[in-house]
Amino acid sequence: MQIFIDSADIQEIKDAVAMGVIDGCTTNPSLLAKVGRKIEGAIPEICEIVDGPVSAEVVATDYDGIVTEGRALAKLHKNVVVKVPLIAEGLRAVRTFSKEGIKTNVTLCFSATQGLLAAKAGATYISPFIGRVDDVSGEGMELVEQLVAIYDNYGFGTQVLAASIRHPLHVVQSALAGAHCATLPFSVIKQLIKHPLTDIGLEKFLADAKKAAASAK
């Protein structure tokens, strides 16, 4: 499973990429607003750091506006994936982008039927929002499983990009469900590394190494 960082914070992205495990990046208007950056300036900078797909989201909700914005975003860098909302006009735009060779990430997916339509429209990625489904007493991971099964059944090339991930268990469950990618906040990426037994084991090894060095003198 590919791991993307869900962030627009340049330092966070650099730190995550330095770990050697990051395959891509996703952004959205909220993340850009959080760091006070405009999309036109932030996306090319992120693309120079991340050697992989970088999702940049349109804010228009009409077909012409989505297509105009999407084409402009795609020109910012070869790694840009245009992020489009899962609405009727968005699906229409995804079909246009697909014909033009522009990669897309269809976002705000909350049902298998939405995901099926996005794949038929030619989406490169579909982003089921696991955490938000859980928030309304749904089963977010079941949605991932459904999308993976449907795409496998019919040979769709659309990749399932698990999003709205809240904790490491979501990551494990996404990988077990067969999600192609997962996009994680930097805080969750750091949590994936941590385990108390690793810390205890390392502490013991270092203590033993120090004793061995002292006794060898």
C-alpha cells in the first residue's frame, strides 16, 4: 500500500519524505489555509519535495469552472493530480480530464455507488473518507472493502486512496482491505513508527552496549 502525507506544511512534508516511506501527498483548501499558502505557490514547492502524485483541489463546483481550474493546476507540475468533488458536475469534468490525460482524485466519497460512478467516469484515484463515515455511525472500512471488491470485479483502473484516517488502526485495516493507497496526517505517520517494546528493547541494547564498552577498557 502506498502512503501519502495529507498536509500542506512544507516542513512536515520534508520530515515525512526524509523517512523514505512517502509515495505522494494530498492537499485541500483547508490544509492550505491552515499554513497561509496559496495553491499556485504551494503545489509546485511540494512537487519538488515529493517524488510522486500530489493532489491539488479545485474550488469551483460548476463544470466549466472545474475544468478551467483543473487544467491550470495540472500545468503547475507533472506530478499534479487534480482533486475534484464527487458531484455530478465533478464527474463530468473527470471524464473530460481523463480524455485529456489529466490525472484526478475524486474526493468526498461516502458510498460505494459514488465510487462506482467515479471509476466509470475515469478517476485515477477515489478518496473514501473513513473517519467521517465513522463519525456518523457508519463503517468507514466497509466502504473501502466495497470499493476494492467492485473495482476488482470489473477491472477498473481507479485506485482506492483511503482518506480521513484518524489513527494507526485505520492504516492497518486499509492495508488488509486492499486499499491501493492511504493518505495520513503527519501525526499518524509518526504514530506508525512508535511501539513501547521497541523503545524498551532499544534502551536495553544501548545500556548493554555501554556496559560492554566499559568492561572492554
